[in-house]
Amino acid sequence: MALEAAELDATFHALSDPTRRAILARLAQEGDVTVMELAEPFAMSQPAISKHLKVLEKAGLVSRGRDAQRRPVHLEAQPLAEVTDWLLGYRQFWQAQFDRLDDVLDQLQALEKQAGKN
């Protein structure tokens, strides 16, 4: 599935902040937690964490559910998979460039060996 530019922008924007990356890492490790539980390890208020969550929600990286009185935050990993797929295209590009460089180096080494024999 082709990733829309706006979705890509939203995901990278969300990932650009270390607090938001830490929130995603915590959700990946611990599973669903409440906003208050997410705020505990950070030196910031619950409203500040909520602002970070809104950015993550806008990017589709988290969702909030309902569990009786709790509203747990849930990691939505699909946008990360889509960004990974997008990045893999560039990895393939760079791998091709490195393969070409290896070929050039091999040719130069062959020429050096040949020049050394003469």
C-alpha cells in the first residue's frame, strides 16, 4: 500500500520527539496503559502527556479504548510498518550503490595487480 505524504509526515513528526518515542516503546513493552500510568516516569504533567498522545493519535500510532472506568492507550503499529516499508526502498537504493562501489573497487584492485605484474 502506498503511503500518502500526509501520513508519512504525521508519522515522522510524531517520531521526532523523544518523549513520544519513549511512550511508543513503553506501550510496545508493557501493552495498554492509562494516561496517568504513561505520565509516571516523565517529569511532566498529565496534560503535557495528553498533548503528546494527541500527536501520536493523529499519526495513527496510538488509540484509546474504554475498559470500564479506564481509558487505556493502545499501540497501533501499522503506521510503523508502513514507514519501514517506505524506508526499505531507500535501503535497496543504497545497497545497489554500495554494490556498484564494490564492483569499481574490485576493478581497481584487478588493475593494481595487473600493473604490479608488469
